[in-house]
Amino acid sequence: MSKAPLLRARARLTPAHATLIVACAGVLLAQLDTSVVNLIVHQLHVAFRAEGSVLRWFVDGYNLAYATAILSAGALGDRLGRRRIFVLGLIVFTLGSAACALAPNAAVLIAARVLTGIGAALEVPATLALLSVAFPDGHARARALGWWASMNGLAFAIGPVVGGALADALGWRSVFAVAIPVALGTLALVRFVPESTTDPRAALDAAGQTLAALALGAFTFAGMSVGSRTLMAAGLWLVVGVAATVAFIARERAARHPLVDLALFRDRPFAAATLVTGCMTFGMYGMLFLTPLLLQTVRGLRATTAGLALLPLSAVFVAVSSRSGAIVAHLGQRATIALGMFAMGLGCVGLYADPAASWPLFLIALTCTGAGLGLTTGPVLGYAVKRAPDERAGVASGIGNAARMLGATLGVAILGAASVGVSAGHTGPLRWGYAGGALVEFVGAVIAVVGIRTAAR
């Protein structure tokens, strides 16, 4: 008798439903990993006696690997099979999470974070392709994609709370370990997911991928050098990054099957939307790196309480983003995106005014930031895809996601330098970090006003 309910459940689990569950679990895991780690940076500082750029690499090791590997992930799925690449990514993600949980020192933890980021980059793009095949009907596909998109908001909402609670109750290692059973459960369901149609002739631009990784890595090292080494080191890495970027552009122009379709950037609104995306995450992820340190180091809160203190930002983000479509219909894309960037800048200004200010000012700043992020995230990524021709929509989406993670990587690398030397009686560096975030968000607002057209192509 005990097997009957299980058999009935398996009978009701259609391939489409299994695909939806697997895709939602995959993106939830990847997005949670970007939001929970900020809450344990203070504990990692204590555990490994890590300072400066080492702390930032705990976050940016994941972000950099994600931003770099996602450029080739779509082509790999087309060539080798989307389900196969999803499984590979989830296995790599699981191994990386286990290595993080068992890391004996900072170097191993950073390497494990890089491995985890590669896994996330492989599995997230595959989830969208699998959903598109599993739900051929337009209405059903829209509902499935709605569930998929909601996982991003859910991860952002629960990540700080879950990360803080686990860190206080079971230690920082549990924050990484908790992903393992979820990933294994997801892998168990993958056998019900059909493999999608693949193109074995899909080209891989290995040279372009190598140059992109070199450029992104060099710019990140330049940012990490700020506040921890010398300006000469930052300058040298900057030169390497610029040289690699020039070589990358030359390679992509000459390549028969380029990694990034540079022709898309001839459309000014598309280029503007891509820049706004990078500005958005630059300030946002920099702020999310600094604020838990502010709450725990300056205000003396435990990780759980710090996570709860960030909840207003997450709650407002989820509430506003769920209505962003209606707001765009009323205000238009340009006004909505510019208003969102401006609100995020105001939030950083509120934190700059006095990092140790009263709680009302702190909560107002978080509310502005969450509202701005909700207004901007969906509309700016959706706008960039709409600007591209239909046959290049997938490429445009990949560029948008790469810009999002590149902004996050550089934001943590550069603005995170403000964490050096922060203590209960010394909050000056934090103010400069928040000021930098505000400046970049305001620049993004100006780019939106100048470059984004209300009517898509």
C-alpha cells in the first residue's frame, strides 16, 4: 500500500511539469548563491582572518566565473544537448558547494566558489531552453516562464534571511552545505525531463571565450587592487584588461561564429540597455556586499538579525517587480527604467549620509533601493531582448545576463574596497563605497534617459 501514492504521483508527473520543477530549482539554487554569501562575509573574515580583496573574492570568485562561462553556455547546450549541459552544470555546482562547505582555508574556498560559478553558468541558460521546448503553447509557456522568473525574486527575498539564520545556528559552512541536498533532489528528477533538440554543428568560439575571460579577470583584478595594493598594480591590470578587450573585439569581428554578436550594439537603445544593466548591478551588488558588514561590524548585529534588517529591501523589490509590467505600460520603458535607477541612487545616498544613522533613515534607504531594483530589473532586460531581431533573442538575453554579472563582479571588486579598515568607530570608508554606488546608479539613469526609446523595435 505504501507504494501506491508514490506510483500515482509519478504517473501525474508529466515531462513538462518535471521540466518546470527542475528549471525552477536550478535557477533558485544559482540565484540563492549570489545573495546568501554576503551575510557570512563577516564570519569568513573571523574564521580565516581574511582582509581586503580576499573577502571580496569570496563573492567575486562566483560572480566572475558566472559572467565568463555564461557566454559559451548556450552554444554548449545547442551542441551537446540542453539537458546534458544542465546536468553537467548541476553536478559542478554541487561539487563546488561541497568543496565550499569543507574548505580548510581561504584559497580553497575561493577556488570552490569559482567552480560553483561555472556550474551555475552552465545550468541556468539551459533551464530556459528546456522550458521553451517543454511548453510549446504560448500561454502555457508564458505561465512557466513566470514561475521561472519568480524564483529570482524568491531567492533575493529569502537569501539574506536564510543565510543569516543558518550561519548563526550551524556556522558558515552550513550556508554552502544546504544547497547539496536540493541539488541532488533536482538531479533525481532530471530523468523525467526530455532532451531538447540540439544542433551538433553549433560552433564554439574558444579564442573569443579565452579573451573574454582574460579581459573580465583583468578588470576584476584591477578593482581588487584598489585599497589593498598599489595604484601601479591596478594600472597594470587595467592595461591588460583594455588590451584583451581590444583583441576580443577584433576576434569577434573576424570570427565566422562569434561568441558575442557585436552587430547588436549598432542599435543604440540596445547598447544603452546593456550599459544600464551593468550600472544597475554594479551599485546594487556593491551595496549588498557593504551593508551586511555595516550591520554586523558597525552595528554589532548577529547574522540572523542582519538578514532580517535587509528584508524590507527584498520585500519591496518583489512587490514592485511583480507590477513592473503594468508600470511600464503606464509610464513607458524609458521613464520606468530611469526612475528605477534614480531610486537606487537615492538609496545609496541615504546610506552615504550616515552609515550608522537612525533605523528610520536606514529603512527608507533600503526601501528606495528595493523599489528601484524592482522597477529596473525586468524592464531593462526585457527591453534589450525586444530590441534584438527574433532570431537573435537568445544571444541578446545572454549578453544582458553577462552584463548583469559583469556589473556585479566589478561592483564588489571596486566598491568593496570600502570595507577595508571598517570598525564600529570608523565608518568613513563605507561612505565612499556608497557614494560610488550612488554615482554609478545616477549615471545609469542618465544613460536610460538619453539612450532608451519608449517604443521597442
